[in-house]
Amino acid sequence: MNAFVADKALTPAEADGSGEPETLLRVDNVSLAFGGVKAITDISFDIRKGEIRAIIGPNGAGKTSMLNVINGFYHPQEGTITWRGTVRRKMKPYEAASQGIARTFQNVALFKGMTTLDNIMSGRSLKMHRNFFWQVLWRGPAEREEIEHRKKVEEIIDFLEIQAIRKTPVGRLPYGLQKRVELGRALAMEPELLLLDEPMAGMNLEEKEDMSRFIIDVNQEFGTTIALIEHDMGVVMDLSDRVVVLDYGKKIADGPPEEVQASQAVIDAYLGVSH
Amino acid sequence: MFYREAGQFKTSYKADQALFPILQDRIGIAAILLIAFVVIPAFANDFFLTSIMIPFLIFALAAIGLNVLTGYCGQLSLGTGAFMGVGAYAAYKLTSIFPDANVIVMVLVSGVFSAAIGAVFGLPSLRIKGLYLAVTTLAAQFFLEWCFIRIPWLYNYNSSGAIEVPRREMFGFIVTGAEALPITRYFVVLCITAGIAYLMANVLRGRIGRSWMMIRDMDIAAELMGVRPLQTKLMAFAVSSYICGVAGAMMVFFWLNAAEPSSYSIRLSFQILFMVILGGLGSLGGAFMGAAFIWILPVLLKFVPGALGIDIAAETVEHATFMIVGALIIFFLIVEPHGFARLWQIAKQKLRVWPFPY
Amino acid sequence: MLQGKKRHMVGSASASPRGKDTFPKILLHNARVFGNRTAFREKDFGIWQSWTWSGVSEEIRAFSIGLQSLGLKAGDKIAIVGANRPRLYWAMVAAQAIGAVPVPVYADSVAEEMAYVLGHAEVAFAIVEDQEQVDKLLSMSDEVPSLKHVIYDEVRGLRDYDHTHLHSYASVQDKGRALQAQSASLKGEWEQGLATGKGSDIAVMLYTSGTTGRPKGVMLSFDNLVISGRNGNDFDHLDETEEVLAYLPMAWIGDHVFSLAQAFTAGYCVNCPESMDTIDVDRREIAPTYFFAPPRVFETMLTMIMVNMEDAGRTKRAMFDTFMDVARKVGEKILNGEKVALKDRLLYRLGEFFVYGPLKNRMGLTRMKVGYTAGEAIGPEIFQFYRSLGLNLKQLYGQTEASVYITLQPDGEIFGDTVGKPAPDVELKIAESGEVMYRSPGVFVGYFKNDEATASTKTPDGWVHTGDAGIIADNGHLKIIDRAKDVGRLTDGALFAPKYIENKLKFFPNIKEAVAFGHERDRVGVFVNIDLTAVGSWAERNNVNYASYQELAAHPDVYAMIESHVDQVNRDLAREPMMAGAQIRRFLILHKELDADDGELTRTQKVRRSFIAERYGPLIEALYDGSATKHVRTEVTYEDGRKGVLEATVEIRDMPLHDAGKSFQEAAE
Amino acid sequence: MLYDIFIDPFVQMYDMPDFFLQVLWEGFVAGILYALIALGFVLIFKASGVFNFAQGIMVVFAGLTLVGLHENGVPAYLALILTIGVMAVLAYGVERIVMRPLVNQPEIILLMATIGLTYFLVGFGEFVFGGEPKQMITEELGLPTGSTAFEIGERGLIILQHIDIAAAVIAVVMVIALAIFFNKTRIGRALRAVADDHQAALSVGISLNQIWAIVWFAAGLVALATGIMWGARSDVSFALEIVAFKALPVLILGGFTSIPGAIVGGLIIGFGEKIGELYWGGLVGGGVESWLAYIIALIFLLFRPQGLFGERIIERI
């Protein structure tokens, strides 16, 4: 009977066996400045396929800016970004989506006027192709397409256990649920790389636990690579495979959680030792 | 109370995504259509048709058009009047260039021209947002108005500078021109408005409608989710202008018989905007309610004094009407900034949970 | 012994038409006659996924053959663990088709409880809902050595588990389908196989969460269930057009009969809710035509209504009150088809439009043809409330051992204090001890591996001891007083029926539970458990602030309120000659909510008197040693299984007695 | 054709400098008046974030009230004072009835409200004083009339309307007055605080409601002055409404919150459209004044979406 007892779950990275896991995205010596203000200075790190990568650091460390660089919302003055082996040219923000990068936002950026269902459906936009004339007719192709994507979305709703709020306008939802819906919206894009900007900000302990569970499940069920920002050390440490630590726009540590935790620089940064 | 939804369950997404998933709503709509297509034609007199129903439907259509742009895509426009004008003049030219072509087809085609022009004036929306954009749409308004005056070709060089609608027949009925019967015009207008409203409902519940609302609610998020801002906004401008264009064309062809540039002045733009705002941004039903309010109220006001046996100079009534409408607009913005549509929603919700408060 | 039982059963077996005496056979029959009628629905992925009878029979066949290929044999026991889902119902029939015996167990029961049942039943297979249940079973794999395979429905989270003995429901079905594809004859063989099943075979084993001691496995034959099912359908004229909502524990006889036995025999549609927290919505969407619920469900619904109406606007409330008065006056009369003044009739019509209809709509009972409540006595007010709305709600008296039906209230013969007349084919008698006994085709075969229990419950000639004390009124209706063994006497010899008193107390919405003591004592003392929803909203309205249940329970105002209730009960008792002697002398409000996790209640929310008696020993002393307050420490278990200690000082109140004569005058006034 | 567009106009400017100067002057005066209307917008937008569409109408309304009162036998100066009173009442009323209930509503709703106000004022004005155009009571108010001609070169001649000069002067005075009001007075400083952030203002200890009432009154005064000037050049009627819209492109050039911006913008538009009209308008049949301003603004916007003096918006998420 003990044959039953389950093995420890493998991260897809390990699962695919191929010794050195492939690098999904690499950031080389990237610097970013607004006017005179330097937000990011000469940062390099990589994100491997199938891992959960955390970017942490005190407030104003340039975490969000880093994310915005990764999904092409900001354009670094220096440095290169390599996405799946090819150096990325300057691109429009909306191109990131078609490359398979989805994200959530620090302060929830849901579409307030729409229901939970529509918000998550909106994540399918890129995958829907029926043109205006089919849409006008609705009956036939457009409707069929809508339904086929609705199915996908319902799976996500089921996955995130938000059936009860399916048809509620997101504006009325409590903060914790809004964050969950936003995650759902990002998942609907079936991204290769999922960027989470402080997924647990402003949540109570229970909500945090739920959210961590969902993040891990996403990573394991769908094998989605995840890069997340968080300044709650605790959460990050038991969630992520590797951690980058930023402080004042500079990288001060990079490696597996326990290593990073031990690093003096990090401790200083968090204890706020003057620079 | 009237909404007894127990026992209404959906076994397919098709049914769940229907325009009116609730049985009672379907009944209601059926009733309204019945009234519009049967009852009114049967009992209404010419006055009611020509000075209430026809303009009401035309404005409702225009309001739908503007709603697409402002209510659903969040792009404020003050150029509606001009876009309607483009439709009107286009239709006029088309009918005079192709005298034998079916006039209704011409009216529908004329919208294409205003769509094109609307798209052009929509280009700035990529860089310009909110009130700034609103002001730039004034450029469209005044520039186009100017064109209507200064380009004689548009009104076939006739001395009056106005466009007169030629007489056209269809299946033996006179549909345009002075002799056309109100009832005929009414049916044409009703069919076109209802038809376009239905088609828009389809667009709005699908991918395209969603992408517009995404832009409206949170343009940055929308863009990062792969929605191309320019394309999406331009499409909204085009679609909106098309509908407004058709409405404008109908205005002259099936209601006024003749029109001059001033018919499509900024006043008209505001009128339509009011219909949209009071009706409720982002609601097709609201467009109709708004149109009804803004159009029918003044008409009623005109007749109130007469009814009360008081005789006041016409223009005094005119002024009074202006005052009252202005005041009412402010009043309604204060009580319910989201318009009649929201009021209806609230009422409906109350009826659904009746007798409970929530 | 079993042989004997079988022989005894043969007589009634003939009652069921040829070829339709087991559920697998009935399934094939339904697939033929009701082919395209909807048999099951489940709210899943936002819509009601539906299966027709022919579809269901295909699903079941595939799964059944899959099970066979996994080595399930006739006579094997197969556990069913999880919330109501079509696939779990199918699994039972799929097992029966092979001759295996399904054993549904309470999904929410604590690990050791479940471990005992599974071990005792020697289950070979387990069909479970999801990861949670799988983990539970894995954790107890050592206590249940007989368990060979676990099959789960929800894939989520189980991907990385070792699958040598673990299978997904779908994979088993696919296997079944694959096998059928390979050999065309397989389908036929399977059908022949199930044709060998006999009505006298054991259909299912249900473990009764006994109020005392270990749960006992009640073995029910197909005949038991099929015949009772048919009788139930005939009694209320139920046919294939009915819609029911399956939301009560599958391990409970009620659900088994309503959602399986009757559904199959009548061919009606069973609907499974999307999740536990969407039940209300789902009920509204489906609007069942045949609805069953234990009293507490109706109580909570009523409380919900009242709370909502408290928050409603003045006019609405006024309207509600006036029309509810009308309903109270004539509602039941109209429902019972008695004569009512035209004016009242019209008023009632009006009320139907403005209040009753909408209320029924909100509760999702608009289409309800007939509804039953059982398991415990329901408060007359509550019962009348629903009936006065025009809902044909009735009481029944039943047991697992009887395949539910013992007595039923026939239409038009509804009395709040009785549980109705004997159900079809049921013989009823009252033993000298005052205990109710019955004999019927539904009578169970026996307790699994527990012959002496069987013998003590069931006489050789088939009469079963209900364990309830009752009387048959002149109108032929049965009236239950209490558990036979609980009925006791005070030291002064007065008859003491705790349940009777407790129910009277529980009829007040503010009182959730009550436990009365007094057997072989000089007077009656009572523990009261307040209802958090009701009292809570009361507190909100009278801005009484409280941080915890404990604090609210100890609040003087609350005490005052409960005191008035207790006093009212005493008046009622005083009015009844038999009971007048056992009025409540002292009561206290418990500082914690009685909870199944602490073993104070059974899984079906019945109080475990003896357990409570020992757990709260000190408080009972306090009831009788006359002290005004008592300090107690109580160990509690939280949802997540952690244990903690609750400390409180509980106040005890004395109550005045009413003497019979006086209260009669009051009654007269 | 190309010649007509790119060469000929400049040749003309060179050939007839006096005419050119005249045009410039016309443009200057027009610009001043645009600037004044825009000023009203800016005042209110700075303090309450409300885009006051009714500003243009307030100009007409003020003028109309003044004239109307005088027509009904009220002596000019008294009429002036009364009008100021009316503007005060209007300001208070608007703050009380419109702004207060609508606080925190999306900008488009506020915009709508001011358009509603426009309708109301138009209706009210005409209802009380009748719809037909009126003559501004220039002399009665002791404003200079007539004109002076300057000789330039041998046969050159420029005519300056005294009223225009007065307009320019008053405009300048008013701007200076406002500048002082904003920088020196307590309320003024509070106003600036409000513009930056409302909390700050509250901490200064002045209620937003007061401040709004005040700015609306200030805007009313500006409107009155503009109304007089404008009325003096053409006559007073709601036809001016259209002209009032011109303030919008001015705002776009200047930015919604910048007073200097309003002035510079006003002048640009003023010059732009006069020159455009007189030197290029002919090519397309004239009347370009009605839209040229907007097109200028539009083109300008495409290059500086935040206006002349507004600072650059960095989009954050």
C-alpha cells in the first residue's frame, strides 16, 4: 500500500531531464533612467524555463521598473534583453503579449467596468481572430469562437475557485479576490512567462497562503515560468527556485533562496544600513 | 417581483451568452418590438410619427453611434454633429450621382464616407487623451461645417446652399421627398435603427467590444495584453462615425427633407452627447432612453402651456425649454451620473431580489 | 443468518416487475424508455452539463467494465467518498452491475472515523472526489489493508502522484471504452452479467452515524430500495418529469433513496450543485419539483428571510407583514383545499403576487410539487410558514434500517405534531415499552458483521425496533415523543422526555440546540445553545457589541431573551397533562457552539447526549447544586484540526414553574 | 498654385507693411480676448479640476446682463455693480448647486454639468433679456471710443480703435491683478495649494467650497470684463458663443493650468487665424477663421500633447 505515497513533486525544469535547463529570458547590463533619475543600473540576470524566479528588494529598488523593461513597457538606455535566444529589438508594449509574456500589476489594473468573466475573457483577445463582419453577424463563426474560448476561461475560473463571482462586476470584489481575478486574466493568455508584480501586496495571511498555492499550482499544472516581485521575504523564500535582490537599482545578490538569505548585502539592505 | 428566475437554467454557453438570458427580458423586448412595429403604426397620427417617433429613432441611432466611441471606447467626441453631416451630404451626393440606385442602400453606403473621415480625425487619439481629445474633435466639427458651406459641389451649387431630398420610390411606395408618407418613413427609420442596434449589440458582446472596453477601463493594461491601441481606437471611431453618418443621412432623408450646414452644428453634437450621458455611458438601452428624454421632453414642454390654456410667445417657450433642459441635465447628473441605464439596472435588481433589499 | 433474511425477503421481491429489480437493470430499462430524457445534471464550468439516460448508461457501462479490468469482483466493497457528483452516483451503479457493493461514506468525517468504516467494510476500491480525499485515504492506508485501488474524479494536484494504485475516473472509463472497442461482444457480456443480479442481493451498505457507539453498516438489498422507491413515487405521484437537487451527504439514506432509488425507479432528473457555497443559487436555477431537506435547512432559510426583511425598507416590511398575516390565516386552509372566504382568497392571490411568489422564487421552490422534512422534528411555526406560502411541505418519519419510509403525511392530512400515517406496505405497532415498531419490504437485511446488533434490532418475524417512543393518535397518525431509551422519569416519578422539551426550545429561532437533563433527578435542567445568525443579527439591530460567540452567549440581554423563551416552553408544558410535571427549573447558555468536530453532534447534526453529559460534567453539577455561576475549561478542535482550550464562567438561571390549572386559565384568556 | 501658397502672401506682407501691421494688431486684440476667456477656464480648472465649458457663455451672459439692466433704466455704473453682484450670486449658486454634489465625479460628468450650465445660462439670459442682439454701452461706462490713425512710410496707414487699446490695457491690468492675488493674498496662496493637492489646501484651513466659490467669482469677473470688451467690438448676443469656443484651442496650446500659457496661447491663435484668414484664407474661399485655430491646436498637440507649459507626463504602472 505504501506504494501509494506520492513522490515529491518535480518542477518541470527538472522533469524534462535535459540536464542544464534552457534559459527563457536573459537580461544583460541593463540600465534605465527617467530624465536624470537612474531607476536601474547595469543589471544582468536570467530566467530559466519552468522556474519560479523572484525579484526582491526594498521599496524603490527598481523592481517594477525591471518588470516594465522585461515586458517592453520601458526601453532601457543601455543593455540587451534576450528572449528565447534572440536579442530583442525595440518593441511596442503590445508585442510582449504576442511573444507569450503576461503580467499582473502592483495595484490591481482590472477592467473595472466588466465582470470577472469578461475580465478573464479579455485575456483571450490575442487568441481570437474573427473579424468585424463575423462579429456583427455573431451567429456562426464568431459565436463558436466565443464559446470555445469561454470553455478555456471557465477552466481557469474553476482552477482559481472563483465560480461564485463569475458574473460579478470586479469593482465590487474585495481586494484579495480582485488580485485572483487579475491572475486569472493573465493565465487566460496562456503565457510562457508570467510576471507577477507583488501578487500578495495588502493581503492577509490566509489570502497570501491561497495565492502562494495558486502560484505553485500554475507553475506545476501548466509548467508556466514565473517571475515575481515581492518584498515580503518570507513568502518569496518558500515559493521561488531562485532569487534576484535589487537595492537602489543595483543587483546585490542572485541565487537560491537560502544562499541569498545568508548574504550580508541583502541583510544590510533589508535592515536599511546606510549606503 | 416580476423577475421570477427560479427554474431558468442554462445547459449551454450559447444560451448563457444570449443577448437576453433572462426570460422576462425576452418577453419585455418582444413587447416593445410589438408596440414599435404594430401598435404605433396602427394608432399613431402623423404628428406623433413625424415630430416624435421618427426624430427620436434617428437620434437614438446617433446616440448609439456616439456611445460606441465615448461610452464603450472611452474617447470623448464633440464632433458628432459634423460626422452626421458628412453622412447627410454623402447620401445627398450619392443619390444625385446615381439617381436610380435604391435610396436606402445609398443611405447605408453614405455611412462609409463618414466612417472614413471619422477615422482620419481619430488619428490624434493615439497621442491625445481625455479633454484634449475632445477639443481636437471640435476641429472636425468646425472644419467640416465650414466645408459644408464653402464647397458648393456638396450641395450641387444650388442657390439656397441647402440640400433638398429628391423624391424616391421603392416597391411603389414613396420613401423620400416631401410626398413620402410619415408611416413609410417611420418604418424605414425603425428598421434601420433596430437593425443597426442589434448588430452593434453583437459586436459589443464579442472580442471587439471587449477590446474597446479594455482601452476605456485601463488602456495600459489593455496594451500589455496585446490590444493594439491605434487600430482599436480607429475602429471605434470608424464604426461610431458610420452609425452617426447613417443617422445624419436619415435625418435629412426621412425627417427634414432639406438641411443646411447649421442643421449639423455643434449644438447637435452636444444634443447627442447629452443623450449618451443621460442615457448612460456604455449602454445601448440607455441611448434610447437618453434620446427619448432629450428629444421628447422639449416637444412636450412646447405644448404644456397651450394645454394649460396659457399663451406665451413661441420664443419665450423656446428659451424656457433651454433653461429647463439645462437644469434637468444638471439635476440628473447629480442624482445618477451613470444615467437612466443605471437607474433601470438598479430597479431591475430590486425586482429580481424582491422582496429582499439585496 | 443472512440466509434466513434472504428467504424472508423473497416474498416481497416478487412485488417488483421482472427485469427491473436491480438498479443496473432499471438503468438499461430507462435507457430504453427515457433514452433522450435528461437523467443527470451538474453545474460545472458555469453551465449545467447534462446527461441523458442513454448517455448515463454508456458512461456507467464504460466505468463498470473499467473497474472489472482493474479486478473488481462480485461481493467486493467499494467506498464512495465525496460531495454529490453524477460520476460518484454512476460509480455506485457501475459497481452494482458487477455485483460489488458500494459503501458511501461521509466525506467530511474525521480521519479515524472514516478509517474505521473503511476498515470495517473491508473496501477493496475507493472512488473519491479530489486530491483532498486521496490524501485522506493515503494517510489511512495502513488501517485499511484491503484497499487495492483509489480512483479520483478531479485531476488537479494529483499529476505527480505515483499512479500504480491510483487512477483517474476518466482513465478507468477510457480503459472500459477501449476494451469495448476491442471486443464487440463485451457489451453483451456485461449486460448478461448484470442480468444475473437478483433483487435480494445487497445493493448498498450505509453506515449509520449511531448516536452511541461505533457506526453500524446497514445492508440494504435492491428489493428494499427499489420497492420503497416505487412506493414513495406512487405515494406522491412522482414521475420522470421531476427535478431534484442532490446536495445532502451521499452516505445518508435520505439522499440515497431520493437521488438514486427514486430517481432510477421514476426516471427523473438529479441535479448536482456547482459547489457547497453556490447551493442557494443552484437551487434557484433548477427550482426542484421534489425537494427534501432536514429541518435545519428550512430553519436557516427562514432565518435568512427574516434577517433580509429586517433590512428591507419600511413599506416593504409592512407589506411583507400584512401579507404574511393573511397567509398565516388562510394559507394552509387553501393548500388543504378547505373553504375560505372570497375576500381572503383574493387577498391571498394578491399576496401570492407581491410576497409569496417572490419568496418562493428566491428560495428556488417555485416549482416544488411536494417537499419533505425529516430526521428531526421541525418547529410548527417554521413548518406552517412554508405551508402557508402554498408550499406542499410534509413530514415523514424514517430510518436507514427501513430504507427511509416508515410514516408519511398524506396530502391534506398535515398536523404539526405528528409524522403521518404508515407508508405503503408498512405495518406499524407500539410495543408495551411504548417503543414504535414496524415491518415493511424496506426492512434492512442486517448489520454487516454484527449479528447480535441485528438480532437486537430486528425480530425473527421481521419487526424492527425504531428506538423511538411514540403514540398512534386516534386519527391513525404517529406522534413521536422521544428516543425510547432517553424517555426517563424524574425522582418524583413525573415523565421526562428530553427531546420533547429540547424541540420545544429549538422551535425558537434564537435557540440552535438544547440539551435537557432530568432522568432520575429531582428536577429538569437545560443547556441552551444560541443561534449565532439569529441572535447575531438581533444584536446588530439593538447594537449589542460582542467580540465572540462566547461573549454574546454570556450577554445579560441574551440571557433575558432566552429566559423568556424558556418560560414560554414551561407554559406550554404546563398545558399538557403528561408533561406538566417536567418543566424546566434551571437553564444555562453554553459558552461554545456544539460541534461535530468535537464529537458533540453527529454528522447529521444530532446531539450526542451521553457524550455531552460527561464532557460538561461540572456544568451539570452546577445545574443541580444550585450555584449561580460556574467556571469551566473546555478543549475544542478547530477546522484545521488544531486543539485549543476555551475558558468561561457560565451563569445559571432559575425558572418559575407554572401549575397546570393556572396556565389553562391563561390559555383561556 | 504653389506660388499662391508659399510666395505670394509674403510678397504682399512686404509690399504693404502697414496692412500687415494692421493685421498683426487685429490678431493681437483678438488674441487678448481669447486669452481672457481662456484665463477664466484656467482659474477654475486649476482650483477644481473642472473643465468649465460655460466660461464662454458666462462672457456673453455677463455682457447681456449689464446691457439688459441698463436698458431697463439702471444707470451704467450701478448696472456694472449689479452685474458684478449677479456674477457673485452665479458663482455661489454654481458652487452650491452644481460643484458640491458632483465632487469626485469623473471629469466627463463635470464637463457635462458645465455644458448643462451653458444651456441654462443661454435660456435664462434670453428668457430675461430677450434673444435679439444688443449694443454694448461703451460710452456710458466711460470707455474710449473712436480711433486714431498712424501714418507709416509715405502712404501707409494703421487705424487703432481706442476700445481695442483699452482692451489690451485692461487685459494686462487684470493679469497683473490676478498674479498679485495669487502670490500675495492668503486665499490666492490657498488656491495655488489646491491646484497642487487638495489635502494641502485643507490643511491651510480654507474649505474647498469657499475656494471654489471664489474662483468661480473670479472667473465671473474676468468674463464680465471680456464681455464688455467684446461687446464693444461687435454687439452682444449668444452668437458670441461660437467665438467663445475659440478659447479651447488656446487652452490646448497653453495647457489647462497655466496662466501665462493662456496668454501666449491666446496671442498665437489670434495672430495665427488673422494672418491665416487674410493671406491664405482667400485660396480656399475664406472663412477659415472658424476652424484654423483648432487645426493649429491639433497639429501642435501631436507634437506636444501636454501643451506649451504643461510638464511631460511619464506613464507609470
